Amino acid sequence: MNTNDIIIKLNEIFKIIFKDNSIKINETTSAADIEQWDSLTHPILIDAIEKEFKIKFKLKELIAMQNVGDLVKIIKEKSQ
């Protein structure tokens, strides 16, 4: 799965979790860019991503993530 495919899937998840069809994410998107992305919605988002991609994030991976690009990189590594 390439970066673009992952971002397309993630974008759909973001739209559902944040209930906003206008969301358009890219590799530099972070929580600071999406008003609804806070400490309460973050675990819901992560759970949905884990289910969609059939992966599990480690705590240290979650802590290190700064933006969608970091998220994509981890998904690619775990999907191989």
C-alpha cells in the first residue's frame, strides 16, 4: 500500500470520526489543524485506524507521532 492509498483511507476515517466531510488531510496535518482533534477524540481516531488497517500501535509510536506523515510511515511499516 502506498502513501497516497493510506492517506485516502485515513481521510475517510477522519471525516467519520470528526463528523466533517470537508476535512482534507495530508502528510503535514496535525491535531493543531483540526479543531475537533483533541484528547477525547484522539483515542477514538486511533482505534478506528487500528481496526481499518488491522494493526496495533505501541505506546511509544503514539507518543512519537507529530503529524499524519508519521502516522502513514508507521502504517506502512506495520502493513508489510
